[in-house]
Amino acid sequence: NGEPLYLDVKDALYGAENQPLIVGGRYGLSSKDFTPAQVLAVYKNLELPTPKNRFTVGIVDDVTFTSLPLEEEVSLGGEGIYEAKFYGLGADGTVGANKNSIKIIGDNSDKYSQAYFEYDSKKSGGFTCSHLRFGNSPIRSTYFVTTPNFVACHVQAYLRLYDVTKGLKKNGTFLLNTVWNPEEVKENLPVHIKRYFAQNNIRLFTIDATHIANEIGLGNRTNTILQSAFFKITNVIPYDLAVTEMKKAIVASYGRKGEDIVNKNYAAVDRGGEYTEVEIPAEWANLADEPVVEEKVPAFIRDVVRPINAQNGNNLPISRFKGREDGTWDSGTAKFDKRGVAAMVPEWIMDNCIQCNQCAYVCPHAAIRPFVLDEKEMANAPFGEDETLKTNGKGFEGTRFRMQVDVLDCLDCGNCVDVCPGNKNGKALKMVEIATQLPNQDNWDYCMENVKSKQHLVNIKGNVKNTQFATPLFEFSGACSGCGETPYVKLVSQLFGNRQMVANATGCTSIYSASAPSTPYTKGEDGRGPAWANSLFEDNAEFGMGMVMAEEKMQARIVRLMNEAIDNNCCSDELKDLFKEWIDNRFDGDVTLELQAKIKPLLKACACEYCKQIDELSHFLVKRSQWIIGGDGWGYDIGFGGLDHVIASGKNVNILVLDTEVYSNTGGQASKSTPVGAVAKFAAAGKRIRKKDLGMIAATYGYVYVAQIAMGANQAQTLRALREAESYNGPSLVIAYSPCIAHGLRAGMGKSQAEQKRAVECGYWHLYRFDPRLEAEGKNPMQLDSKEPDWSKFQDFLKGEVRYTSLMKQFPEEAGELFQAAEENAKWRYNGYKRMANVVWEQEEE
């Protein structure tokens, strides 16, 4: 036995005189790096009197004990090799800046250069680490940097999330982007970092690049400031030369985005020298460890999820996965992330709050929620009654209301503030620095752990406000800050999550829905929650239909067993009546949920064989709410054949297409949803063909419920469309307009809800519902929910997104023609909808 190469060598030397001892093993398991320390481990194994055969290296095998022990990493590459690591936040520009840095160094000096880039599974806002090497001799290190000379930590929160000093060489340099002044740095740095700095003679530099970027007008884009600081601190090439080349790179990178963006980045380069060197006290070398605070978290979170989130997953011993060999993963692990990576978070201004809950409705990450507290919950709360409001609304008598922010899970988009109507005194939310709100996290923790849901007091499907009293069963996902897709996914989970099944196409939706080790789908207080699974682009719709067909078979078995039990008169009259009621209402999810609670105890009490079998199938007593979710790359393009097949089947499925008008997950390629004039990969000179009308294609069947929605434009219409789609006993298709970071919103993703409103106001996007049930009532099934657009705003809308304005920079003449064509296409589409909605629909008299 052994690996193929090992067996080949054994065969080649079989029977040979003086045959050497042949040892085989594996490296690179789970695509791990093969580092110098692992190479040394292999040679040290060979030095043993009896080397371990069939070994593994790079993992910690404490189950079958095949792994070789590793020592500290060593620095290779010869003299003159300089290694650097940069810890950043996805979409903060760190990776792009380092790609430019390595080009600048390679193109403007005799140095050899190399770069690797490391990411976690989240979208923008996730962990990134750039690994750079440069030196005077060829670089042959085919692995990440493990012994850096220089480390830059671009996110202050990372000091406690990751081991950012790991491997930093003696006499090395550490650059920290922080809001702290030097004295606050000395006070707030974690003890283990202080000790490491002192023991290894590390030079520490700090800069408040976040504040500088905001002053310049770059928002959270700190990359250019920190890139400039790196060149000035390290002097790897003359700083003046680096500045010149950085500014050339800025023109190449941002020139098409306009002179204003270029000038702001020029200013960022010039202000990169505004750093401070912090003196390292010698006494730090002898600091004692901070006391360990034991958190009350499940063992799986403590032993598996937390280490992986801390980028230590490669060091986990195999024993941690015993009992999970099939890949089983707990749901709801995302709530333990608590990264605290936002620079700004919302602060609730209680006196201005009208309790509309719109902020919670639009939050992409479920990081702001209304809590309703009864008298007992208030008595134990860490906040007083003067920090709450009397809850408005029937059914809430005697309770108190608090809008609570999850400071550590907020991602700083600001959509909640943007949609807040406030009262005559102003908005009820404002964005403030996260440091001012950290004490508020205790209030969130209390509400989550001790305040029970009050959703039973209201009809959560009745209006927008009520929906937010329902617990989100999709929370803290790995989606981008300000994501336009996740508010829809979250809302569906609030409305139907206690009986929801999801077939999710590959794409952004699948990545942020299962960005291991964080799983955002969770369960409510009753232990119920969505069941989720991912399938491929091309077959996701069929995958979801298979779930429905399986449920139909199981329900058919239950119907047969119930009828036989009724016919054999072996059950109580009460149970037989419930069986009849269930059979009559088995397609109604809410009714079957109530009936299941009544039927299950009686099944246990009845000793007949029929009830025993029904009890084994009791989880099928609740009608599933089947959702098939994906983006436009799936729904319009690669998965369209399957989608069409499924809606043609007439099966009771709900299809949600989150339309970003581009392949968002794979880098911004054009799809059949991309409109005329938009710039995307494979449409660099602007798309020349108009957008496919997926909704109208589906509507031609006549028995498919179809809706187009945009939450930011009409929150009530969004709710109504989702409610109607799910209640329709047949196929439904809901197409949701979803602004994306790939669009390049000039106002920023904090205005993604407002962008939806602008899209509908100008006629770029239209709202409608096509409900076949109305035809049976003698009514027109087409209902146009959009008002007459203000076409004068159309061109300004296009100019508010870089995907359009970049065309103006590159091809100004073509841009004018294509933008006019885009407006004419929008008018053509709207007029078609209007004609359909205005048709007089009467049943023919017999």
C-alpha cells in the first residue's frame, strides 16, 4: 500500500541489490502550502532510525498519527530578500494597491518581485492578506510569506481577531492603521502584541488613514494612503520615485472614473507620510498574559469555527472533526463572528424614532432590529426605561420598544440611516465612530439572549413594520457592505423561514449563504429554520423541483395512511377530524403548521400502526415553502433552460432571481440581463443588445405568478409580491432589482436602497405583479405598480453609476448613442407593460 509515486519507485527498485529504504507520504492536503518547515520535517523523519512511512505533513493528525511534527518556519531566499504582509478588508483597495506596489518595485528597480494574495470566503468586507517579496536575486518561494520583515495591519479590529505578528522577524517593522493616538495605542494594544514588539525589537508606526480618507472624500478606501506610507517607511525604492510611479498607476487605474477620483487619490499619496512612530517601552517584554475570559459558546464554535475565522484552520487537529466526517456543519454559526470591522456604525436617537422599522427592513446583515420587552425583561435589562419607548400598536400594551444595533456585526453601509424618515426633529439614526458605540454591544447581547420574540402578537405578513418583529432566520452573512440582494433573502426568511427549503444556485447568493465556517441561515426559538442546499448554475431549478417532488411523494403517503386510519376507525374521533382537516388543507403552509402541533401529541397517544407510521413522517405534515434562489447569471443565462422547464411543469415552487444585471460573483461579466450601454467584461465598449425580459417570458405561460420588485422603491409592493408568490399554488417567479458593488454607485453602497428608488422613478426599472388568480375572477392579471416615470431623470441615473460613466470616458460618442438607446428600450418596455395592464379583461359570456 502507498501513494502512486511511492509504489512506482518501489516497483522500479524491486529486487535491486543494495535497495535503499523507501519512504512515502503526502503533502499539500486541502491545498495547503508546502513550506520550508515542512521540507525540513520530511528530512528529519528520514534521519530517524525507523522513518515513518505513509506519513502526512502539513496537517495535525491526532487520530491515525500519520503527521510529522513541524518546527518554526525559517526564512529562505538569501540575502537581500525583503518580505511583507498586508492585512486588509475586502474592497478596501489593499490588494489592488499591493498589485501596483509590486509592479512599481519590479519596473523601477533591479529587484525581483513576487506577490501572492489570500482571501477568506466572504465577499467584500472579508479578510485579505497580501504577501509580497522582492530582492536582488531570483525568488523561488512558492508559498505564502511566513517570516515577514514588514507587516501592515489596515484594520484596527484585526489586532484581536488574527495573529498579525506571527513570524514577524526581529528588528522588523509594523504599520497600524488606527484611530488611536500614540498614548491610546500603548493603552489598547493586546498584551501579547506588546510583548512581541518588545522582545523582538519591532518598530511600530501608526497612521489614521481612515480619518484621512474621509477628509479627502475617499470613504473607506485607505489603500493609497497606506501604500504611500509603506514606501516612505521602508524606502525599498527612493520615495520620490515611488510617489511618481504611484501617481502614474492612479491615472491608469482610475483615469476612466474621472478627474475628481484621480485628484483625491493624488492627495492620498501626498498624505501617506502622516504617520507616527510609537516608542516601545522595554518593560513590555515582561508583561503577563491577560486573563482568559471563558465565553459561553458551543464547543463546535470554540474548537472549530473560531480558529478557522482566526485564520488558524490549517492548524486544527483532525480530532476536532470526529463525528463530522460527512461534512455536517451547524447552522447559525455566523452570529458568533463578531468581527467589529466597521469604522462607523448607526446610533439610535430614541426621541426621533417613529417605530416604523424601515431601518431593520433594509439592513443587509440583520444588524439592527426592533426589540419589544415585557415587564420582566425590562426589569433585568442593562438599560433603563428612559432608554426605551412605549411600543406603538395594538397587541403591544404594557411593553417597551428599543431599536438595537449589533455594533460588532454591522458593516458600516449606512442604508438604515438613509431610509430612516425620523420625525420633525430629524432622523432617528446617525452614523458615528464604532469606538463610541462599543458599550452598546452589551445591550444587543442582552436582547438576543433574554428578550423573547413578540411576533406572535401581530400578523408579521400584514405590513412592512410587522415583518421586522419576526426573527430573521438569515443573519450576518458574508455579503458585501450595502448588498442589494440580502435584504430580500432575509425578508423571505422572516416570512416563511420556519418552513422554508432553499435550492441555491452557485454565485454570490451561495457564497454569502455558506461562507464557511460562517453559516447565516439559522433557526428561531421554536427550533425551526430554513433547510438550505447549493447546486450548480445549470441545474439549480431542477434541484429545487426535485425537493418539491420528494415532498409530494411523502405527503401522498401521509394522505393514504390517514385515509386508511379513518376507514379502519382505529383512531379517536378528534384525531380523525384532524386528519380530515389536514387532508383538506395540506397545501396551506400556515394551516398545516398549526395542525402539526395538534396532531403530533395524539399520534403518540394512539397505538395503531397507521399512527406509528404517520408519526415517523410527522415532519412532512408541514407544507414546505420551496424557494429556488439565484442571480441573473443563473436565471437569465446558464440556468434558464432549467428554470423554464420548472415553471412549465406547473409545480408549486417560488423562484427568486436577484438581478444585479451582471455576473457579480465571477468578476463582472455581462449577462443577458445587462442593459444596453452598460460596461462589463465581454462588453467593454458597452452592451449593444437590449436586456432580456425574463418576467414577460414566464408570463406567457399564463399560469405562472410573476413579479418585478425593488425594495428601496416600494417596500410594501415588495412585501405584497413575496406574500402573493408564496401563497400561489403553482410556479412563481420574483425578479428583484439588486444594486451591486460592481455597478460602481457614485453615491456608494450606503445608498443602494435609494438607488432602487431612483431606478424606478426614472423608468430604468419597473414594478409589476402578474397574478393568474385574477384571471379566474374576470380581472386583468397584470398590475403595474410603478407610477409614470419621470423620463427626464433617466440619463442622470445612468451617470450615477461607473458601469455607465466609464463608457463616457472611453467612447464618448458611442456612449451618447447607447444611453439614448437604453432610454428608448426602457420606454418600449414600460409601454408594453402599460398596454398589458390597461387591457379590459372580461370573461366571455357563455
